[in-house]
Amino acid sequence: MERDVLKDEQAQLVVDGLLIGYKEYLDLRKEMQKKLKVSAGFAFAKGNFIDDGVAKNTTSFMDYKLEKAGESWEYLEFSFGESKPSLFIIKNDYRLQQTFSKDKKKKTSRYLSNYAKINKSTLDLVRRGQRKVPNVSIQLELSIDEPFISEEELSKYENFYIVVYKTDISKVIESVLLVLPDDETRVLHMIQDLSPYLQTTSITIEDEEYSAVVGEREEIVEVYDYDYTVPEEDKETSNE
């Protein structure tokens, strides 16, 4: 399996789109905080803004379609590649942790579990070339009733990835990772680190734009840890 799934210019477009959507979301939160006596409900619109930003910024190499989970939750699903496309969705790490737990007693998202089955053939290669990284975890969104995904639908795709973004205590996006979910082990294999593109982006978010969300807690019920894996050749770098 190739090390990088997205080319440099493609990865930059994904990260830029994510930041564009996040910036628009922050602007909305700030505007609504001034306009309304209570505006915390707009926090649930963040995913829509981010999906929209990525969709509009990646039309040169990706398609997207609107999907629905439950009765009212809508999100975008992205596909790229020519002969047999791959899928990805975008998740905040704090939300994702709720529905892809290694704890078998916890309810797993049927949507994520089904789509993760796409990765079966690829995972053999990934497992052989990667190792677990100690003390590194991601926290996997919204537990909702999801539609059944047929085997015919799954067979259309090469792989299923999740773009996971993480914010720091100041609500600044500090990392963006492309991971490959493993339905059997509930491990998220890190395939490509997109975080460096946060440093090369032309999208600027000023400190004041975070004012409406700083100190706001994520909607988390419980927290679990997930092992990351990195390619074996990165072993010495990771130990430095």
C-alpha cells in the first residue's frame, strides 16, 4: 500500500477546506452569541460547515454526496479515485470516540462498522507494515440509528478512511490525520498525517474568532483510547 493516499496538493485542499468551514462556523457562533441570549445549540452545526468547506474546496479531484443518519442528521460522504474510488468522511476526534470503541460491550456505530469492512483486504498489508505507538491515542460521533449499507454498495469502493481533526484547549485545530478503521480490532491505523498542511495553509483564523467557543466542552458521554499505528520505517523517528 502506498504511503500517502493524498498527493501534496490534494492534502492541502482538504486541510484548507476544513479550515474554511471551521472559520465560517466560528464566525456564525460569534454572530449568534451577540444576537441571541442563548446560542449553544449552534455547536451542532460545526460538522455541516466543515463538510461544506471541504466539498467546495476539493471539486478538482473529489465527488461528494449527501447522506442521512437517523431522522435528521445529515453529512457529506466524499469519494476519490478513478477505477475503484475510496471513501472518506470527516470526524472530530472527541465525537468519533463514542461509536468505534474497542470495548465490545459498548454500542458500535453500524455505519462505521459496515464501511470499515471495505478495508478488509488492505488491512493485511497495513498490519504487517505497522506497529503500535505507545501513549498515543485518538478519541473516537454521535450515536444515532444508521441505515443499513448493502454488500453491493460496499463492493464499489477500494478503501474507507476517516479524516480526524483535533482541537486544542483554545479550540485551534492542532492536528488532521487520515486513518483507516479496522472493524475487527477497532484500531485506527494512521495512514497519512495531514497536520503539516496546517502550517502551509493560506487560511487564517484570528485569535478573536475563537472567542465564542473557547471553554466550551465537547458533547462526550464517555472517553476511550484508540491505538494509532505508524509505518515500521518511522520507528526511530517516533522514538526520538
